[in-house]
Amino acid sequence: MQAQTLQQLTQAVALMQHNLQNPPVPQHPPPIRDKRGEFLKGRPPKFSRASNPLEADDWLKAVERQLDIAQCDNREKVLYASGQFEGPALDWWDAYLYAHPDRNQITWQQFCDSFRSHHVPAGLMDLKKKEFLALEQGSMSVTAYRDKFLELARYAPEEVSTDAKRQARFREGLQDALQYQMTCINFGNFTNLVDGALKLEHKRREIEDKKRKVMNQQSGSNTRPCYNPQPGNQQRF
């Protein structure tokens, strides 16, 4: 028993010496992340008002992307996103908070739904959709028609949900001459279809320019004055 006790004392002394020579490293708590700072680091856009309803929707998507990058929770998303409001949008948000029974319980989904219902009205979306369905090239160039087509197509996503639908809708709006020239041509995708229309348009303009130059030359030759010598000026041989 004495030997066992002595051994235990020896081990205890050795452990104490080891702890004195190798003190434990203090554990510091992890630093608190500045989520708002990380959110603002991504330069989220401000929002005041939007003349185009999809501009408001684009703003919401851009802000939500930065909120996800900063790993914000539900409450932080509402606080940080609403902090980007200015002018009329800020007035709307203040009125929304005043009417809400518990502003601390507003979820991110409620924020998004309320924002879209106010800034992206369904009636205006329907009008833009009708504008897309009635869109035709008319006097526009193919490039201008393409840009307008892509702008309005966002209001009617079901009409262009596949590449085949997008091509069919684009063809229907082209000028009759271009539609006729492209009738028997199959394009691999929408981009190739637009490129084909641009090439045909360019070729048509070249042909029209050549015709115009020929007609101008012919018109100039027909109106050239003829020399008619006067009888008194005729030379006698």
C-alpha cells in the first residue's frame, strides 16, 4: 500500500510539472461576424421607385443574392433589405410597418410578397404581356426587334419557356419578306435564328443599295443635255 501510494504521489507530481511546463492554450470565442458589413460589401443597389415593373423584381433578386452570400437569417434579411429603401419606397415601407401588428415577426417571404404586390402590379404585368404578344418587327431593324423581343419576353415566360417556342414567336414577328426567306431554314437555337435574320437583312440592304445606285446612274444618263448645233453655227465644207 505504501508503494502504491508513493507511486500515485510521484505520478501526481509529474503531472503537475507537465502542466506547469505546458500551460493549456486559452480558448477564445470565435469572432462575431459582421453580416451587415458583408452584405454592404457586395454593394447592393438602393431602391426608390421603378418605371418598369421588372426593375423592381431585378432589385429584389440582386439584394437577395447578397443576403444569401452574407448568410443572413430571416430577420436580418428583412432589416438589411429594407435599409436600402429611399424616397417613395421608404414611405411605402414605413406605412407597411405602421399597419403590421408585429413588425418584429415579418418573415422574408412576407417581405418579398408585399414588395412585389406593390411595386410589380399584376395589371401592369398583363399589359406588358399583351404588348409582347402583339410585337412585330415593322420598320425596326432586326437588332432593335431582337432587343424589344427580349425585353418584353420576361413578362410572358410561358410563351418562351423553350427554345422552340422562342424561335416560333420571334419568326412570327419578323417582316414578311424575312419570314418567307427563312421558311425552309431550321436553326439549332434562338441565337442562330437571330444571326440568320441579321445576315439576310444585311444582304437585302446590300442588294437595295446596288439597285439604288444603278437607278441613279440611269436617271442621270437620261437627263444629260444633248448638244444641238444652231444652223448658223454649222461649218460649211
